[in-house]
Amino acid sequence: MNFNRERIELRRYSLVSPIADDALDAYTYHVLDTLAVDGRRVFRLALEPRSDASPLFVGVIDIAESTYDVVAIDVGVNRTVRFNFVRNLRYRQRLRDMGGGRWMPYEIRLGEKCTSGSRCRVPGRPGL
């Protein structure tokens, strides 16, 4: 997933990216901690949907203090987003500064739990 886009498409859902231009209209943010990551000071922020009526993310995002680049994101989706036989969908991405203002993912994890006795069908991922 590319969180630098304004919207993240998951099948029939279009979710506001936590760093979209209009993200403050969709999410509330709370500072959880200040960390040191690769020698940089990083803010760890909790993000929560302002409304459960819209499909949105919920979780944690790490932002570099000096550049405001996304260093890591660990999110799930709110109750509005539903996929058959899948619950607790989680996405985690950690990024590294490659120089020249380019940040690239070096770790991507997608997790889910399936309802009992069914095969998971996650968008963009073969069934398990």
C-alpha cells in the first residue's frame, strides 16, 4: 500500500490515507511517544477515525520530527470495512531513508484472522 496517495483502495472501499491533505478531517491524532530511530527523533502517533460511519484506518504511525516523513505505520481498519471471512486485518510497513528525500519500505507485513473453517481472501493477496 502506498500511504503517500490521498486514498487507499481496498476492494470496494476507498480509505483516506493517514497523511492525505484532508486527513485531519477524517482522523484524530494523539502523541504516544517520542523515539530515536536510526539516529532520528520520531513521533509515535495514535490515529483514530473521527467517525465509524466511514471506512478508515486505526492504529499507529511514526513520523520523523525534522522532515515529517513516515518512518513506520501499523494500522488496521475500522468496523465499517468488511471482507467475507476476514477479520482483524492489519498492515505494517517500516521505511528507510534511501537518500535524496526518498523513503522506501524495507519491511511489509499483512496479517488477518479468518472466521473459523474458512479460507482467507485478502485483497491483492492469494487465499491462505
